[in-house]
Amino acid sequence: MCRGRCGTVARRSGPTANTRGAGCRTRPRPTGIARLDRRRPPTVRDHLMSRGSLLLAGANDPALGPQAMRATWMQWYPNAELEVLPDTGHYAPEESPEAVAAAVERYLGR
């Protein structure tokens, strides 16, 4: 049983069960995102959120074209820059390697 500061009594279901039960308000079990340690090391997403990133989209890409990139990636990463490559489809590095290289060089040169 849990007799925390809240004064509730939560019962165990077995000898190895956690003493903090569902009725205890003193130390609730973290669930979902609250389970993550807030002192975690920075992730790639954190880096992309804090700094800019370059998004390349082919003008003729049926899946991830400029409209889709603006509706998704640009919303998720507000500091990102979108560059649309003309006469390019879904496989931009294979279809227009020079345009991709030039866009990356321009971006990194800033």
C-alpha cells in the first residue's frame, strides 16, 4: 500500500508490484512524453529547429513537391529554406546533380 503525503491508499496487485498505485497523487507515474528525461542530449531535430536547414524540392515531384513541402516540412521547421529545382522530379540528386550541388554550395556559403 502507498501512504504518501496525499493520504490515499493504493493497493498492490502482487508482491513485486510498485508501491505507488493509481490512487496515489504524491508521485504519479509518468506516461508518454513525460517519461522522457528532460536532460537528454540534443537531437538532430533540436538542431534543425534552432538553426536553418535547406529543403530541396523538384518542381515536377508528384509526392513531395513544393506545395507538399510548404504544407509539411516548412511548418515543422520554420527556420528552413525551400529551394525549388526546375525541371526536376522526385529524385533530384539523380535528375539534376548540378542544380543540387549549386543549391547546397549557395546555402553553405552563407
